[in-house]
Amino acid sequence: MTTLPESPLSLWLDTYGPYSAEPQLKEDLDVDIAVIGGGFTGVATALELKRAEPSLRVALLEAKTVGFGASGRNGSFAMTVVGLGFGVTAMLRGKQFLKDAHHYMMKAVDYMDDLIQRENLDCDRIRSGFLRTATTKSYIKRIQHDVELMNSIGFDDIFWLSAEEVRERVNSEKYLGALWEPRMVLINPAKLVRAEKELAMKAGVQFFENTPVVEITSQPNFKIKTPEGTLSAEKVVFATNAYSHLFPGLKRKQIPAFTYMIATEPLTDKQLEPIGWKGFEGVEDARNLIHYYRLTPDKRLVMGGGPVGLTWANSLDADSDEDTWKHLEKHIQFLFPSLSDAKITHRWGGPFSVTVNLTPSLGYLGGKRAVYSLGCIGHGVSLSHLNACTLRDLLLERQSELLDCPFVNRKVIPWPPEPLRMATISAIRGYLQVEDWFYERELPKEGR
């Protein structure tokens, strides 16, 4: 298997505090179910399996440490958005798919929030609500169309806010209006995934960190070779998302693309006074290549998005991008001039999983002894938690309404091999960039 590169530490991981990784696997071990991947999907699935059938022997393998991947580096938004948003999803997959997918995502946000509160998980939870802001007249039309679309298919908790109404929540003179949805939870992702790890360990799940998978064979049972041990299992969960192409059976179902983030020092009351932001709302703009941002409990501004990184042959060595970090700094100043002197303390990046049709996929791999989840397209915080329940029901062959989810066992269009893969994804990114330019042609360069 490919050795995963080191990455610049996210705000979440850098400020986590002391962390003791579980020992590597250094023996030959037999279990009922092996989980590969120590992010939200893997940890939550292991927990759900153990709770469903406490007698199961469940072990989780993580190549680095729990939360090393997207689960320790993401934007911290647990939200209902699928793919590139409501309008794009309806265009690509149809209104019925959007309706079913949004119902699933609503359940996902609520399920994750219930878990946090029920188990009293320390993760800086804020149920803040979500704003998608318009910064041009063209974006007003796009967002109002999305609000009308969602209202027309039965969702009455998504609203249009005027410029005055959105500025009462978060004040920027660039805001011309916004979509408002109350169903959003902000968390500290590193704290959450590692709190869930402790919960899973108490339930009896065995964790092995710094234990990359070297080889997998599947007859008669799965045999998973690691550098210093072997895990034999009747069933396997591939909770590998943006790293899924490292496994032959998943190689072309998804590709990794890269997003980048920055965080400021804790902001002073004087800096924040012109902005307000008393409700700590999570904010995105209406672009295809979105900017997403929030305030942390200690009042740092965290912003990510903008340019998306792509690599040749699915290389995972693209966690740093100076140009994108500079772009994000300029965008903060564009939106909030009072923060022009705010110091940037953290800059990081990481991969997210992209399918050809920009929607998630989970289901069986081969027969019914292996399941997978991938393609969260940057919206995996809430999605991965309900997906864990769905993977549980698939693997245990339980009847469940979760299996009616439109992401389950659907045909996944494979990405083509190189050089067509790079040409395809570059063309998709190029189209999205051109459309963003068209919508923003009235803005000054620093606002794009």
C-alpha cells in the first residue's frame, strides 16, 4: 500500500492536547469484523456494530492515528447539503433523489447531535444554524431558486433572508441576502472522533493505530496483512473515503481532491464588534467552489474552500497550497475589513472523496461480506454517522429503512484511467471555475 504523507496540522489536531495512540498490531489476530479506517465512518461503524451485537469481535485498523484524515481536518460543519448543493443535485439526479437524499441528511444531522448529547461527548458542540450568503445579484437568483426548489418538494424549514436580516446575524457589507436553514451543528472534529473512539473502546472494539494495511486476500476469510501482524476476519468494512483508491476493489469508484483551510488567532471584541456573529452561525457562499467559514468557541475565524487541488494518478501528496492559503486570507479581508490585521495561526489541507456524479456511495463490495462508504464530497461530518448505521445494517443483513437511502448499492460510474481521469476532473473543475467567474464578474478581483 502507499505510505501516507505527513500533513500540516489542522487547528483541531494542533490544539487537541496530549493524545496517546493505541499500539500497532504486532500479532496474528482473529476477529468477526475488521474495520479499515479510523475516521468518523470507521469509528462510528465499529461502535454501531458492537452495540448491535455485543458478542461480535470487532477490530479497527488505522494507518496513522484516529482523526488523521478528513475527520481531523474538516470544516467542522454537520449539515444537510449533498454534493454541490440543492440545485446541482436536482439537476444531476432529479428532484426525487434530492428529496430522498435531503431526508437522509436531516436524519444524519439529528442522529449525530443526539449521539453527542446522549453520550455527553466533549466536542465544543454548537447548534448554530446555516447561512448560504449571496455576494452578487446573480447569486441572489441562484439562492432564491434553491429556496423555492426545497420548499416546492416539501421542506418548509429553509428560508430566504434579506440583506438586512442576514446582516443582523453576521454583518458584512458584501452580503445581499442568504438562505437560512436551522438544522446545522458545528463541532470540533478532532475532539469528536477521538471521543467516539473512547466510546467504542468501552464497548469492546479493539483499535490498532499506526497500522497500515499492506495486503488483503479474501478466501476463505479475509486476511489483512499489516507490517508486523495479520488480522483475519469474516467480514470487512472499508471506511476509507478519500483513501479508497488504495484498495483494488475501490480503485476507480472515487478520487481524492484537496481542500485547504486557515484559522486566525482568537479575535478581540473590538475586531468582532462590526461583524456581530453572536449566534456563531456556520456560513458558506453560493459559489460552486465554495468558501466556508465559522467562529470557534474561543472566537477564531476558521475559513476553507476556494480553489480545489487535484493530483496526477490520485497522489495524496497535496496537503499544502500557498496560493490557496493566500486566497483565503484575502477573502477574509474582503468580507470583514475589521479583521485585516488578524494573525493567521494555522494553515492546513487535506483530501476529500469525489465520485463522478458528485454524490455519496455506500454498499456491498463483491458479495455481502464487505461494505464500503465513500464520496461524501466534503459533507461527511454528519453523513458518516448515519452511514455507519447503514453499513451496520448491510453487514449484519438486517431489514432497515436506512437501506432505502438513495446512496445505497447504486451503480457507481468509474473514473477513467490516466490521462483521461485527470482530463475529466480538470474539465469539471474548469467548468465550475468558469461558472463562478460568470456569477462574480461584477466583483473586484480580491472578492473572487
